Amino acid sequence: MSTRPPDRNDPDLRPPESWPGKHRGEHGSVLARFTDQAVGAAADLLSLAVPVDCVCCGAEDRALCVPCDRRIRRLTAAPFRAESGAPALMDVSGAVLLPVVAAGVYREELAQALLSFKRHGQHQLKRSLGTALGRAVAAATADTGGLLLVPVPTTTKAYLGRGFSPVHLLLHGASTRLPGLAVTDVLRKAGSSGVQLPGGQKGLGRGARAQRVRGSMQVRKRGRKRVAGRRCIIIDDVLTTGATLAEAARALHGAGAQVAGAVVLAATRPPDADRFAAAPAQARATRHDLEKNKPRKDE
């Protein structure tokens, strides 16, 4: 099945501004969590009364039909190391600057569902895609405690257009698979700081993308104490050149955090088949990188 063409009007590609938003972290109260669950149940019931089509194949009655949901589970069943396809995360000698685990490759049903999710944020898509993201986080952090999950922030215009932040909503959908891991919402867009280029990032090369996001993120003042000296994993939805993750890592390092790696839902480039043959080996390699970045007791 062919992937739908990219949305060139995606508001995520517009110049960033700072704006507080909902779904920026886990709900703090039982009532809020119950309300969110009730809204999800209501959405499922509403789909029975209001005609909806599967965002992937067009089948009636559900935003994501059972066969397409099953296909997404297969596409994300083996999380893999993805930084080798992101130039901004590798140095000229080929050494890894930031290890990244991806739940799947950005193609077919996964790409279609993610694009539709970013446009509309349907509950059924949040549940399916969030579960896939949770599996990738679990693969990257197994047997590694004390990590903080730091979501990449969305832009003001993107949030105003959607009414939600995709990455935060995905993390909420993944929450049941993240026991013992705290989501720390400390990054924000830096507004007008940094160099801004006209238009979006799609079609830009590595240098242009890096220039566009350079200086575009910072850690909130109240969040500096929360991340200083702590080991963090950055969370984002899609990995392309790695410029966004590199900028998030720069901001966190500047606040005294120890960035151990990143996890994304989808990577636009598949892994090297010879280097990343099996998910268990990939997960072990990621945990090895995390352990290398763990501070020593005498430091």
C-alpha cells in the first residue's frame, strides 16, 4: 500500500513560538484521568453512531480498523536503532552523538496513521500509536532506572491549529507501558531566538534544517532544577535528519542534564540491515550506550 504524500502545510514546520498547552504531561488528578478515559470511551461509542472511515484503508465504522491496527503492531514490533540514518546525530568519523530508538519505519499504515493523528488526534489512533511508542521506550530503557522522559515541545501555531501536542498525547497513550518512568515537561520553544528560515523544513538539507532549529528550544527556568544532574531520554514523533533531537539535547545539556538518548515513534530512514539485525540486540546496544553515559559514583 502506497503512503500518502506528505502534508506540506503541516503546522509543525512553521516558525516556533512559546505557548502553554494541554496534554503536555500526565494528568495530575484522578478526576482528570477518569475524564480522559471517559472521553475515549465516548469517542468509541460515537464512532458507532457517526460514520467514520479507517484512516489507512477507508474501511467503515472505525478510525483505525482491526486489520490496519494489526499491521501497525507488526510494523512496530521490533524497535531498532535509528541514529545512523540521521546525519545530525553522527559525527564525521561515524561515531554516535545521540543514540535513538525508533518504534518503526515511517511508511505504509504507520505513516498514514501518524499523519492523520497529527491532524486530528483521534482517540483510537492515540491508543494504537501510543502503545507502539511505549514498546520502543521499554526497549530502550529496560533494566535502566532513574530516567526522565522529556517530550519535544510543539509550536504555538501547531498547537492552536490542532488543540493538542502530538508528542504529549502519544506519551499519554503510552503511559500504561511506562511504569517507573517520569515524564518531565521542561522544554519549550524559544520564540524568536535562533535563526529562522522562510517556509517549512521539508525539502531542506541537513545544514538548512540544523540552521532552522538552532537555538529554538530552551529549558524552562522552573525545570532546570528538575533535570540538573538527571539522566534524560528525549521523546519525539518522527526522526528525519536528527536536527530537532540535537537541538533538544543541546538545551538539556545547557541546563545540566545528562542526555542518555532519544526515542521516536517513526524514523524516515530504515536501519542498516547488517548492523541492526534483531530487536533484542538493538535494545541491548541501546542499554549499553545508556550505561556508558551513567555518572560514576566518584564524579
